[in-house]
Amino acid sequence: MAKRVLRLGTRGSKLARWQAEWTAARLVQLGHDVELVEITTSGDIDQTHSLGEIGGLGLFTKEIQRALVDERVDFAVHSLKDLPTTPVPGLVLAAVPEREMPNDTIISPLSDTIGGLPFGARVGTGSLRRRAQLLRHRPDLVMLDIRGNVDTRLKKLDAGEYDAVVLAAAGLKRLGLEGRMLLAIPLDEMLPAPGQGALGLECRVDDTEVRDALAAINDPVTHAAVVAERTMLARVEGGCLAAIGAYAKLDEGELELTAIILSADGTDALFSQSRDQPEAAEELGLRVGDDLLAQGAAALVQERE
């Protein structure tokens, strides 16, 4: 019997291709054959409108998940911050490799810190979470929407369309653009999106061969951390366009989850933090989510619907 070739569904952007090729290389090292299948998503087609205007949730994942369900591909690699928390029947998040740096970073010729940006600086970001946290520290900043891949955003910055842009440090590192990043924004100034810096490997729940293959590159600590973050996100019903940040880390054998939810202008902010054993990651996420809801989180989420 011929050896099975595992078909990996991926977006065609440079970063998505890097993530897919990195994952494929790990699996090839373990003796598997992998073929990349490029899939164009709604988020890739429309590069002009804001994410909120063209639908928000699942813009970069729905078509890939449909290909999985239809058995046109065998597994997919997602940036976990882009993957909606609503389960797709028949699919499972089978593995989460070790996480890259979770922080955001400011790219600017003027300053590499939030406090160092000049008064009224024009900052490009397509993220409500980044926008709200920046305005919380610096209400004078002029927030401008920006779309496009990492290279496109950097070109717009270099052309003078913005004084600064805010990007995920993980994406810059994966693309070999660390030279553009002087300092990461400290997590106590800006919490990342749930799952930021982590990759999610998704496959069909009944495909035991693929599930076993992906399990070999799963990192249990990272997997537990993102389960806690994403469970909290689902609990407060915050989509990827809500101003919600979260980060879970292992500290002295326990998983510590910190979360924030903000009003669009950053003036209102709710915090929650809790700890539990890594195997109780889902319960931890629910507890932090419930605490945020008890503080009034639902009103802040509804503000952006």
C-alpha cells in the first residue's frame, strides 16, 4: 500500500506559507509525507475594507475549515488568534506547537515605546484590542485602520502614511524581520490576543492517523495556555474583533491566566486573573470569563456588535 500523503491546507500569504512549511518540515522529520494545498480566504480577497466591514469572525479560516470537512485537505495550520472559538462539527484542534513570543510591538522611526511616540502620532492598526489598549495609555494618539500582510503594512509605514504601526512580534520573527522590531511592548502595557504567537493544527475528529501524527508536535504547556485563553474568550462571547486581551503562562507549576476587556476608546477596562493546574485549563478560562462577566463585560462586548 502506498504511503499516505498528508494534505495541509494553508492561506497563501507569506506568513501563512512560513507557518505551513515549518509545520510540514516538522512532520517530514518524523517520517511523514506532506503536500501543501493553498486556499484563498475571504480575508485574503478583500484587502481594502476593515475586518468589521467584511464580516470579522472566520475571515481567514472558514474556507480552510470547509476544505477540511469536505476532505479536500487533511489538516490545517491556523494562527490561533484568527481561529474563532465556535466549534465546527467534525473538526478538532489536534495540536498546538510551542508558542513564539506573544507580545505586540511598535514599529516606528519615531519611537519603539508607547510613551515615546510624539503627541498626536498616527498609528496604524486593524485591531480593536490594540487600538483600545493604546488609547488607554495615550488618548492623544490618532488611530488609523490598516489592512494587508506584514510587508504591505511596513511599506505603508515607510511611505509615511503612518507614524507607527503595531504588529505581532511572532509574525516579524517568523518572517525574519526582527531587525524592524527594537522592543516588544511589555505584557503589562498591552495584553495579546488570545492565542497570539501560537499555531493551531486542526483536522477531522475521526482521522486518527492524522491526529496521531500531529500529536507528536504538540506542546502540552502551550496547548493548555491557549485552551484557557480561548475558553475565556468564548465565555464572554468576544469575537476576534472585540477589544479583549489574554495571556496564560506556566508559573511554579500552575497556569496563570490574565485577561482584559476594554471599551473601544480604552476609557473603561476590566481585569481578571486566576491560577489553576494546567489540566484544568478549561475551568480556569471559564472562571476568568465569569469574573469578567460579573464585572460587566457583556456591555463592553455588545458595544462593538
